[in-house]
Amino acid sequence: MATLPGDPKPGNGPAAGSAPADGPARSPAGAGPGAPAGEPMTPPVLLGGLLGERALGLRHLAGPRAAEVHGVHASEMADPSPYLLGGELLLTAGAALTQAGAAAYVGRLARAGAAALGFGVTPVHEVVPPGLAEACERYGLPLVEVPPGTPFTAVARTVGRLMAEARTRELRRVAEAQQALAAAAARPDPVPAVLSRLAASLSGWAALLTPEGAAGTAGAPGTTRGALAGGTAPGTDALDAVVALARRVAPGSAATATDAVGATSLAAYAVGGGRVLALATGVRTPGDHTIASIAAVLLTLLTAERPAGAEAAALTRLLLDGDPAAALTAGPWYAVHARGAGDPQALAAALGTVLLDPHEDSVRLLTDRDPAPQPGWRLGVSAPAAPAALVTAGAQAERALGRAEAARTPLARHTEPGLAGLVGEAEARAHAEALLGPLSPALRETLRGWLAHHGNWDRSAAALGVHRNTVRQRVTRATELLDLNLDDPDVRMELWFALRVAERRPAQPE
């Protein structure tokens, strides 16, 4: 007999007097879409692999056989969808399921993003209800039968084990690729060697586009003007798309960008001097971005125009330590964007650094000293950063320089942490007021509380000190006034930041 977590006796159904095993907590099976921030991404478990675990005896009944499982959740609720984050294998014995309600039940699971439905037979149902299989086929939700002798906990533990094994394989692959890229960078012709090694590690195509190549157009398959490449080139459509993608990062407006053409995944990484690392691969795995980032750091060091001694020292530390962050000391480091009429080398010397990157109208520097104002220059200075966070520090410095020029001050520092700092205070506040204008203060407060509790009516009501029906009525009214789909995560994110900005006090003039 299968057992539910918390059941005092065998059986797939809930024990008499016990509460359903529902709640916001995820199964320990692994980190999925709702894993805590900062946890390493773990590859999902393929449903086909889980079905291949003979000890479980799972049987595929309906819907597609292919699915990615990010976690396991057991529930006997009539509507467990509010407790799903997406990607779960939902296990149930059907205690609250009726033949008439099967279609609606499966529809809610599909809309909530469930990966698959596992139905445990006995003691509630002797067989899987035929209406359930029909609904799963209709909504494209995989349906799996869990036999009586398989506890739900065994399914969750198996998913956890498969995820741990997949994560170990992915970490090993990243470590091996990192070592291979570092070795390629030490070869006599390092840039082509790194590109070839990267293409092999990702089973795709990698190219370093020069400013000419990034601004131009793709030619015959496998060629772009001003490019070095390794691996098998994609088709013309993918080449055109990746060159267009490179234009987005070549000016320095973004550090990375991604796209897809059919089954081909595309990515572009800025490597300095207008050059761009362009990639075209098949299905991307969680470690691909890490591997590509390591290659981008290597290519930046190999192609940057900087003093030979500084480059050699940084590259040597990178090769010996096998870690991009090891190319620099722990810091903290400050990214500086400067604009003025003085000598960039003299500015670098005054800031105690040799790490500078002159542009046509500005200079970018990296220093481990807290910068001070310099005559003849306007400076934008990032927050103190570790080597692994220098891309973010560069963006902070760029925005700070804009504030320094607007305020006509010799130096401005980054002061706003997090995503809220990506947009200027005045622009963010204007957008927030325009978006939230139709809402009264009470509706704004309720909407913010509801979003803060991930749409959970009971927790939102408790936090706001009102009845859950009041929360429902206010959120429904806010939806009507805003004319937005609050089930869309992009809409929720935009509203959250707008509410955060609107509740802040306006910044005082400097």
C-alpha cells in the first residue's frame, strides 16, 4: 500500500481525522522554479527517467510522456493549484476527486504549471478514473499511475536522488570545461583555441565577433565579417539572429542577451572593446551559462588593450587558480565610469589602478581604492563589489555617471541597491504613479499585501487584518480598474516594483 507523508498507516488516502498534506512548503525532492533565491540551479528530472525506475512501478497512462519534474507535492485538496509553484509532480489518491469534476481539476493543475499528475490507486479508488485520463489527454498533462505498493514518499525520495545525481554530473561537467578552457587559453593561439574548446563543451558553435562583425550581417553559413569561430555553424537564420543579438551587447548597453531560432538557443556576451562572444547551441543545460561566462572572462583578458604586466598577472592567477574571480584580489573593487578632457592614464594613476578601458567619449576603470573627485573629470562610482559582481558594478557606475553629469557634480556614487536601482528615481516614480493611478490607497495596500504573500488569500488577509473575502473583493476590483491579468508573472512583477516605488518617500535633492 502507498502512504502519504504524515499518514499513520498504509494507504494512498488520508487517514481518518488527518489534514491534507498541503502547504507552501515544497518537497525535499530538489530545487525547482520556486527554490530559495541564491540556491544553485539543479537540472530537472525527466519524467521518462522516473518511469524507468523499476522499483517504483509507475505506469504512464495519458498525456505526453515527456515532462521535466522540478519537485514533488502530495495533496488531497479539491484545488491544490494555489500551492504549486510550477514544475511539480502532484501526487494524489483522489480523495476529493469526482468524475464530474475531473476535467476542471486537471485544467487547474495545467494552468498552475504542474509537470505531471501521479494517481495512487487504493484505498480510495481501485482504478484510475477514466474521466481523469481523458482530461489529462485533453489538457496535455502527463498522468502516471502509482501502484498500491509504492509510497508517495518513495517517489519523492527517488526524484530527490535523481536530481542530486544530475546536479553532480552538471557540476563535474562545468569543472572539466573550466579546466579545459583555461588550458586552451595557455596555447600559442589562445583565442581560436578557447572558441573551439567552448564549442565542444557546449556541443554547438562559438564565435568572437569584432565590432565590424557585430555591426555587420551574417554571410554564408559559418561566416560573419570580422569573426573567429569554432564548432559547427548554425543555419543562415540563426546566424542572422545571433548577429542581431550581438548588436544589443556590443555598445555596452547589456552584458548578455539570449534568443532562440527554432530549436537553436542563441546567446551573446560582451567581452570588451566592442567584441562579442556569440553562441548557438541545442538544448541549454543549467551549467551552460557558467561555462560561457568563464569563456567570456578569458576572452576579455586575452583581447583587452591594457598594460601587458597587468594582463599577464591576471591571466596567470586565472589559469593557476581555475576561477575567474581569482584573476583579481578579493577587493572590494570599485567600477568607475568617467568623462572629461584629461589624460585617461593620468586619471588611472590618480585612482591607483592600471585597469582602464578608454572609449571614444568616456573611460571605464577598475580600482581597489575608494575613488575621490578628480580635477577635470566627472566620475560615476559603483558600490564596493567582489570580483564576481563586477558586471553589476559596471552598470551601477554608468548610471552614477549619468547622475553626476545631470547634477553637474564631480562625483556621484551608486546608492540604490537591487533591481530598483536600474531605473532613475524620477522615471520610476512617474511610471509607478501612471500605472497605479486608478487605485485608491486601500486597493494599493491590499494588492501589495496579496502580491507579498504570492496570491495566498488567507495569509494576505491575516497580514492585512481583514477577512479573506475582503481581500478577494479588493483584488478583483483592482484587476478591473487596471485591466491587467494578475495571473501573468510579468504583470505581478511590474506591479510589485511600482508599489514599492510608490510607497517610498521622494529622494531629497543632492
